[in-house]
Amino acid sequence: MPNSGAGHLRQDQRQDWESVAAGWQKWFRTFEKGAYKMSDRLIELAKIKPGNKVLDIATGIGEPAITVAKRVGTSGHVLATDISSQMLSIARNRAIAEHLEGIIDFKEGDAATIDLPELRFDSALCRLGLMFLDDLDSGLVNINKSLVNGGRFAASVWATSEKVPQLALAMNTVRKELNISSPPPLGTPGPFSLSDENILNESFVRCGFKVIEIERINIGFEFDSALEYTNFTKDIAAPVLKMLNDQTIDRKEKIWEAVTEEATKYVKNNTGSVVLDNEAICIVGVKQ
């Protein structure tokens, strides 16, 4: 029988990400100034080269898919998927602007249920998406089936919350302001749900991958001011915004002021800029 609970969760997540698609487009350069380093490392771990066929899961507004499309060239192909049609619309327009129409295609769907061609891709990537899957094993099995034998899958997830201030700063402040003392139940999809390397490794192995490497990488984000950090978070951080759904406009503004105040603790020297160093986990597995 279909899992109606999972279906509702996916629908909620789709709506959450649809609501911040325009924000991701607005802040794209700010985010990618730090995140490109993660994309480049995933591409290296997946050993992507010209002519390859590559799957990008949870591409958002098109990264790392567009970067990969430039790497594989006209003899290769990229299929980029995401749960949000709004995100994909922006990604599609970006690909057109980069003259990549013949190299990259887009498909809407959740990693666990999307229909993917079997034995098709040389490599697959997922940058900061796996931790939001409500059914990680189904997603990994689906990705595994789509890879050729020996195909590589490289993914990144956030480490523990105390090592990811870009998200935790706002999330912890909101929890404090709303008197939310307990974290989400174990296994609940969210930014830090795969921060345990053992859980990540076991999931990959269980779903048909031989794990080749797990490593940690630092991703830095910089903002001109504490207020800019808050505005950035307001526009793109779907997990934070979800926590504020039931609050009044005035209450939300007071909470955002508290976030800005907290962000001032990260101001660098006398420049006024806020620098946030974050740790991510990168994992690469080979289809058995």
C-alpha cells in the first residue's frame, strides 16, 4: 500500500521549497560563492569527465547540474531532478542562458519515487539534498538502479548543527524564541538528519553501494552585515521559515531581530561583515 504519510510529507516539502525558489534565485551568487567548492569536490569524487551521462538529484535552481553540463560537453548529457517545479523553472532558464539546452534536461520528482532510466548514468550527484528525503533507502536504491555497473554516486550533507552556523544560528534562535526545547524526533528529515557518518555509510552499503571515501569539507559564507545574513535566511531557509508559519507578522519580525542580534557575534574584526564557516560531509559510493 502507498505510504500516505510520506506522500503528505513530500507535498509539504514541495510547498516549502516552492515558497523559497525566488529567494534562491535572488541570493544565488551569495550562496554559490561558498558552495561552488562543494560542487567541485563532488564532481572530482564522481570522476565526471567529458562525454559522461550524469544524474543530479535535488538540483534546486540548477547546481551542480549546470556546472556538470559544462564539464561533460555536447557529447555528454545531464538529467537534473528536483521536487519543486518553481526551482526547476529557474534552473531551466539558467541553462538556456548558458546555451546548454542540448546537454541538460530537467525532471520534477522526489528521489524515492521519480521514474529514472535503469543502467543509464555514469555518475550521480546530490548536493545537500539527501537529508531531506523522507525515505532515504528508497531514494538511494532508485539512484543505484539508474547507474551503470561501477557508476559512482557522490553526495554531500551538513554535519552536526554546531558545525553549521549558516543554518543553526537562525534555527536555534527561533527555537529559543518559541520555547521549543526538544529537537525533532530521530529520523525526521531535516538539515542535520544525516550528520552521523555511520548512518550515512550504512545506508549507502544497504542500498547497493561500496563506499569509497567519506571526508569533511569546510564551506564558508560571507555577508556584508548581520542584517544581510538575516535577509538571506528569510528568503531561502525553508526549514527556518516552516518553524515560523503560525506566528503573527509582528512576532516574526521580533524573532528576526533576535536572529540579527545573534549574527552580530560572527562579525569579523571591524569590517561589519559576517563570516560563517560550515562543515559538510562528502561521501562517494560505487555501484556494486
